[in-house]
Amino acid sequence: KAKGVKFGRKRSIDRDKVKELHEAGAGATDIANQMGIGRSTVYKLLK
């Protein structure tokens, strides 16, 4: 950590893309289908 090394797995979901789609008027179900993630995950990311 002192060297600035990141730990753990890289995030697989593009949070910015979810927000873009939401702002463009897409519903949670549509976003979930496009991104291949669960609808509840979409709601969590939009919080």
C-alpha cells in the first residue's frame, strides 16, 4: 500500500455507462438488460 499498489479485483461494471443510460431516459430494466447485470444492481449504482 505504501507503494501505491491497488489491491483486489478490477470493477467489471461501468458505473458511468449506467448513469449515462439513466440520464438518457432508459429504465432500470432496460439498463440491466443492455449491461448484462441485475436490476437491483442498477438501482444500487444509481443511489
